Amino acid sequence: MITIISGTDRANSNTLKIAKIAQKLLEDKGEKTQMIDLASLPPNLFRPENYGSKAPEFATYQKMILETDGILNVVPEYNGSYPGAIKYFIDLLKFPESLHRKPAGFIGLAAGIFAGVRAVEHLEMVYSYREANLFGQRVFIPKVREKISADGKEISDKPIYDMMKSMLENFAKFVKSLS
Ligand SMILES: Cc1cc2nc3c(=O)[nH]c(=O)nc-3n(C[C@H](O)[C@H](O)[C@H](O)COP(=O)(O)O)c2cc1C
């Protein structure tokens, strides 16, 4: 099972569109997947009390992460880094067992030309700290608004689509090799 984290809580995000395209590509190759859309987290998770005793609703997400074979992070660039929502989600996860040795892949996207490189590389530092197994083949999508079809279901840029397909096939093999 590969868990895809759509790494922002912004409504109607391009991140979720790319995450769903990635999910379909993985499933077309026979992989089992599940999605964690940070925009769908119950609002009571975003309260300071959760650093102490977690709201019961978090148990579902904690279990998904503990039991998954690998995590695919789809992450947009916000202010030259990744969104706070994904850091907060990671901060709620049990330490160290949630991410320790967990295979982790990364797809970055941005409205601008730097394509989420900074978002991915900053997030990789967090996963490295948590001693995850980072997958080296990454995908970066610049000017993302021009690269998604009008219905939001396809990547209209063929080279980027091909890169994503190749990355996901190899990530699935990477995950299996470590399971
Ligand atoms: C709070 C915020 C900060 C952003 N900062 C950047 C940025 O630093 N660089 C950039 O290229 N785009 C930036 N963007 C634009 C996003 O990259 C753009 O919205 C893109 O579609 C991916 O984000 P989304 O998943 O929210 O749609 C920012 C967007 C938001 C909401």
C-alpha cells in the first residue's frame, strides 16, 4: 500500500489534482493506494491541545501512516518552502516509528519557475531527520497552472507526464524492495 499525501490544506488545490493523477498512474500499474488530503482533515486537529492528547479523529491517519509500505508526498511551494499544514501533520505523527525507515517519494509543484524544488528539498530534510528512506528520483512541475488540463484530470505537458510515470513506476519498485 502506498499512501499519497496531498501536501496542502488549500481548497481546490493543484496539489490535490496532481496527487489524484499520481494515484491513478500507480493504480493503473496495479498498486494499492490511499490518499491523505490535508484539506479534508477534521478542523479540530488544528488545535494546540493536539500536541498533548490527540483528538480521536487523528487515529485513522496515524494508522494509515504506520501501516503503509511507502509515502508519496505531493508538495507545493509556499513562500519558498513547503506548506505549514504538512509540517503540522508530520509533527502530530508518533515519533520515531511513523517515518523511521519508511520509503518516501516526492513530487514538487509551483506556480513559478522553480517548480517546488525548494519545497521538496526542505521537506526531504524533515524526512531525513526522521530517518525515512528517501527515493532519489523526484519530479518537479513548474508553472503548474499551465500544465494541468481544464478538467484537472490530466497533465497536458507530455515530458512532465512521462517523468511522473517513470518516477512512480520506479518508486513502486523501490517501496516493494524495502517492504
Ligand atoms: C500561501 C501561498 C504561498 C505561495 N508561495 C509560492 C512561492 O513561493 N513560489 C511559487 O512559485 N508559488 C507560490 N504559491 C503559488 C502555488 O505554488 C500555486 O498555488 C500552485 O498552484 C500550487 O499550490 P496549490 O496546490 O495551493 O494550488 C503560493 C501559494 C500560496 C497559497
